[in-house]
Amino acid sequence: MALPKTMMAIAAERTEPGAKLVAKEILVPHPGPGQILIKVASAGVNRADLLQVQGHHPPPPGAPDTPGLEASGTVVAVDQAVSGIREGDEVCVLLSGGGYAEYAVASALCTLPVPKSVSLTDAGGLPEVYFTVWSNVFDTARLRPGEDFLVHGGSSGIGTAAIQLMHARGHRVFTTAGSQEKCEACVKLGATRAIDYRNEDFVALVKAETNGKGVEVILDMVGGDYVMRNLQTLARGGRLVNIAYQKGAKVEIDFRIVQARMLTMGATGLRGRPDSEKVLIRDHLAREVWPLFDTGRLKPVTHQVLPLAEADRAHQIMRESGHIGKILLAP
């Protein structure tokens, strides 16, 4: 198949009022060793993209400057060293950057087939959230059968994925969200109890729902004062994992609580990991998670699909936090 030489992609422009996203024409990339090229059907919007545009989350060495950490699409070129992926395959990919474009290069090690029950467009919102949820909840926090789980931001892309996956695997799931509408959506996805953090105290309610025990694992992207509150919510031997710090990364912690209750604290990132680590997560997803889509236990939760040229508007929608599920950009 003959490929165009140029494509539309989104770039961040720094201006006096602040950064903005604009469409620009750039060269179509070519797959390098172990890589594939996809014609993008959709790209997921993530808070890390907002941070990158603001200059706080730069791409790792060798990654494109174009934002976009996940995408779905049709394979249009394959490096000769890649096996098991062919031109014409419909895939979804985890990226280090470059998703906000008409074409994107991806590592074959970070590529998954689109589940049969999921549309090609909706699949663009799957890789980042499920790679993140699996690696943090199971690899880092080691959630075990019968344990209880709390995820903050239940209506976010991460939250909607985590609620569904833990419910499907038989765990009691607690979550926080910022409105009654969002809480109701979380319950429909499988949450045992969704807590309106604007009007309710998640520490007290989780303790009440667990007869004072607390939960074994918490996945948090809020940080700030939530760190100490999370520690108070954990059961003895509980594990807290942070993936972001929307309320601040510098906090005061009383480690006497951590020591007395034998708690474990962790914090991880995904983008900067080598493909040799990401492929292990991908293989877990292929075995343990992707089959749940085809049995109906998991479903993509897409809030809105916007044209690629409206990336700036998509970021504004995410900043306003009124969405439930993923925001996607479609070229």
C-alpha cells in the first residue's frame, strides 16, 4: 500500500496566555526495528497529555513530540523483524507519544488485537488504562483473591476500567467520584459503593462498609491530603499505589501509622519503562483481561469522540472533569 508522505498531527504551541494545541502537517513516520505503523482510528486523551502540553511531562528520549499515549487503528506497515502482526490487522497500541496524528508508529511489544466485541474507534481508549491498572493493582500492589479495593476518580478512564476489572475478578470495589451522576455510573459498572467526595468522607464510609477493617489495596491519582487519608483507610498489611498527584506531590506523612499497621506505599509510572517491561504487562492483558471483553464482563466506556483538529477542546473537557470514561480523538 502506498502511503502519503505527510499527515496531520497535533502540536503544542507555547503562547503568552498558555500552551494551545494546533494541527500541523508533518512527515509520516516509518516503522523502525520491531515496530509497526498504524493508520489511526482514534487516540485516547489522558491527563499525562495535558501535563506534556504544559511542559511538565516531556516525552522520553526517542519518542515523538506529538502527544498521545494510546491509539487504535489498522496496520499499514510492519518491520521485517516483527512476527504475528500483518498489514490489515486491527490493533490497539500503547505509545510513548505520537497518537494525536493520522499515522502512528508503535512497538510490536506494546500491541494488542482489538477485542471482537469492541469497535475500532472505542479501542483507542483501552491500552493506557488497562496497562496502568494491571501493572499497579496486580504487579505492584499484588491484589489477592478476596481482598477489597478502592480506586479514586471512579468516573475517569482509569477508574471505569479498574471498577469493571476488579468486579469481574470477584473483588468488592469502592470508589470516589465528584457527583451523584458519576457515583451512579460507577455503581452500574460494578462498584459496591461509590462515594461522592464533595459531600461524603470516604475514610469513614469505607471503614463502615468493611466493619472497621478497611481495604487491602488503594489506587490513587489524587495525592495531596489524600495520601494520609488513604493510609487511614487501609486494612492492616494494606498497599497504597499512587500514579499521579493532582492535589500535590509534597505531603506530610505520619509513618507511625505505616509502621504500626504494616502498610506498604508505592508509586509508579508507565511511559518511561522499557518495552521489555511493557511486554510483560501486555501478555498479562492478553491472557487475563482481553477475553473478558468478549464475554461481556468488560466494556469500553467512551464519553465523547472528537475530531483530531479539536484536540484543544478535548483537553478543555478533561480539565473541566465533567466526563465519564474516555475522551477520544479521531482523525
